[in-house]
Amino acid sequence: MPLAGRVNVRFLSLGDITYIHTWQGFIYLATVIDCYSKKVVGWSIADHMRTELAADALRNAAATTLIEPDTIWHSDRGSVYASAEFRALVAGLGMRSSMGRTGVCWDNSMAESFFSMLKNERVYRTAYATKSQARSDVIRYIEGFYNSRRRHSALGYRRPNEVHYGYQQPALAA
């Protein structure tokens, strides 16, 4: 039985990392995306690209979303995702790990598409003076626009939150 306020992720989730330029240097954004709803269910922002960045994003997703046993976790073959620490976290959450082949970007295209939207719709239109300013703006984009207001043609022009929270409703109504 799901915990109150947490929605199940049942099938496939994926993650990736991108960087965002500020006048103080780069910040890095790691995301966890539910492939069914396209919702960013977990994210983490830091000024480094170590394993803990991706691990924090996955822990963030697990804290807000009930991850069903054997949910597939997919990522590229980056050292962060291939590390023993991260693989142990995935296994500890009851997920199965999947990685794309070297040089093949298509199976992680949903994450790349999200980063493209983020950068084209927000980041490239803004000059961030500080890392703090960039962090706040990226969080505002993810939580205040992308998940809650941005419509997707692949979702029948519905919003990720609408689809994410809606796919559990028929089971609860029965």
C-alpha cells in the first residue's frame, strides 16, 4: 500500500547530469525523470559532479515517490552512475539498473530533451551572476513551470504532474 502523498513509479525512470554556467563558475544539475509521466521526480544541484550529486537526486525522488520493486533505473555510462556507491543505492531501493551502450544517446533522449527545454526556455535567456541565483531559477523552472504547467504533446497536451498523479487514481477508485 502506498504511503500517503507518495505516488508510485512502476516502470522506468532515468537520470542524467548537465551543467549551468554562472559568473561564479558552473553548477551541476542531476535529475530523475519518471518515463511514464515525464515528471522530474527528483533533482539535486551542486557545484561539483561527484557521485553524491546523482545519489542525492535519486534519494530526493525516493523521498517523494514510492518506487515499486524492480523499477528500472536507466542512465548513461558516466562514472557517477557506474560507481559502486551509486549502484548500491539503486539496489538498496529495490531498483534494477540499466545503462546505455557507449556512444548511443537515443535511449537517454528523454533526459537530454528535458535539459534542452530547460536551457532553451530558461537558462540561455538568463545571465546568472551567482550560483545561488542559478539554483533558485532552475528550481523555479522545474517545480513552478515544467512539472506543474508545461504541457507535452506526448502526454496528450497534459502536464507531467497531471499525468503522474492521475495514473494512480483509477486503482484508488476501484
